[in-house]
Amino acid sequence: MVKKLIKYDLLAYLRSLFPMDMVLLGIALLTRIVQCFEPSEASTGYSVFITSSVVALVIACLVALVMTFVLCITRFYRSLFGAEGYLSLTLPVSHSQHLLAKVCSSLLANLFTLVSLVLAWCIASCGELLTEIIKALLYLVKWLGEAVGSANLALWVPEGLVFLVTSICCVYLLCYFCLTLGQMARKNRILAAIGVFFGYYLLNQFFGTICLLIGINAPPWLENLLEALADMEEGAVHLFLCSGIVWTVLWSVIYGLLIRFIMKRKLNLE
């Protein structure tokens, strides 16, 4: 059933993302066509036109990223707490499965947008940019392999990818949690959710400042620990990535449990 939920969510995303990506690819194609008419001598008109097309492409890429994020957030709210919630919550699916489907479909939607961005820049540069990026990545891999060893590098890559995925999931679950709290308000639910998010942000900054002050006035045992981690070098990177994965997974579980609890006990559909 989770697969069907993901399927329907992806179809809903594609109805909005596909036209946007077509516009993005159209701008990329226009940028490439303009480059075909590059004059042999410097021309002010051509420079202005090519610069404008590149700026338009960059703006389109930023808009695509922001729109994907906004669509994923609004899809969660509308399908569970909006008018669609009456139908979604009558399905033989648990709250945890609804949440899992939303997170998975959001990840896939972001992957679809990322592929579109890469394709757009490949079109705009006729593949030259992609070739240079691949060369740079190969050079970086070779340099890191020689500097830290192939074994460490082979572990850093999957650890980094897992950390990236868990971080994205944690961000979406945080936004879902804010929306879930916001739906408990009788009026202005979106504003309430935004207020919850800013309250969380201020609280996070407060505790971050406290941790920073503790770090500045660190006790001797903590300073010795930090010095030992600095001496480990490659091991410190593994520790950072693994602790980051554990941290993001822990908070993702906390957000998920809180969302499920509120949906079971404090659900307030429109």
C-alpha cells in the first residue's frame, strides 16, 4: 500500500514539476542556441544577451529547487490535513505508512529535479560542463585516494551519501512536524506552522549558543578529547559522518513519533 501512496504522490508532483522542468530545459536550450551565434569579434549586444540567458537559467534552477521543496511541503499538508485528508485517512494505511510515503516521494521528487538541473546545464554547455565536472571529480578522487587511502575513501563516499539523505529526511520531517502542530490551531494554520518553525529556530539558536560557550570554556577532559580527535584525522571524518547520521536519524524518529501521536490524538481536519 505504501508503494501506491508513493505512486500517487509522485503523479501529483509530476503534474507540477514536469511543466516547470520543461520551461527550465527550454531556457537551457535557448542559452545553447545563443552560443551558436557567437560573433568572431567582441560584441556588446551578444554579451548582454548571453549574460541575460545564463542569469535566467540560474534563476530558473533556483526556482525549480524552491518550488520542489514547497510542493513537497504543501502536498503533505493538503493530503493529510486539508480536504483530501478525509479520503486519505480512511484508507487502510497507518499514520506511519502515510508519513513514510510522504518522505520517500519527497526524496524522489528532489532527485527528479536534480536530474533536470544537471540535464539543463548539460544542454546549455553542450555537455562541456558535465565533462569538466567529471574530470574534476576523478582528479579529486585520485588525490583523496593518495592522501587518505582507498579504504577510507571507499567508506567516506557511502557515509556521505547516507548522511545527505538522512539530513534531507530530517529537514522534511521537521517541516512536517511544524505543519502538524500548526493544524491544531483553529485559524491561520499555516501562520501557526510558520510560528512554530521560527520558535524552533530561536530555541535551536539559544541552545547552540550555550553549547558554543561551553566549548569555549571547555573542561580539560573535553579539550584532550578534541585534541585526540584532531590527531586521528581520517578517523575523525568517519566519526563526524557516522555521528551525523545517528543524530539526523534520531531526530527524524523523534519528529516521526511526535507527528504520529498528534495525528492520532489531536487531528483537526479542515
